[in-house]
Amino acid sequence: MNMKKFFALMLVFLVMFPVLAETPKKVYKKNLPQGTFKKARNGNFVQYDSNGKKVGTYKLNNGELKRIK
């Protein structure tokens, strides 16, 4: 009898775990900044245009790039 209860519990857990697992959100943003980004030493991201000129500086805040300069 013990083995039957053990296998029943295992089956219940195997069914429960995928249901309780959190799926990541896919966020699609419109009008993302264009150009090349490089991470600076202070953690900010610097945006460069196609000619290598500095366009802007961004900071990562809650998964979003916020322009600071």
C-alpha cells in the first residue's frame, strides 16, 4: 500500500509543478531607440549613431531604458 501512495503523490506533484511555474512576460515595445549601445563603467548605456557620434545616455530602470542626457 505504501508504494501506491508514494506513486500517487509523485504523480500529483508532477502535474502540479508545471501549473505553478511562472511564465516570463514578453514585452514588445514600439519605437525603441536606434543605434549602437555600449555599457559604461558606471552602469549607464551610451547610444552612438552610425557615424560613432554620441547621441544619448540611458539608465536601466525596472527593465526599461530611461534617457538621462
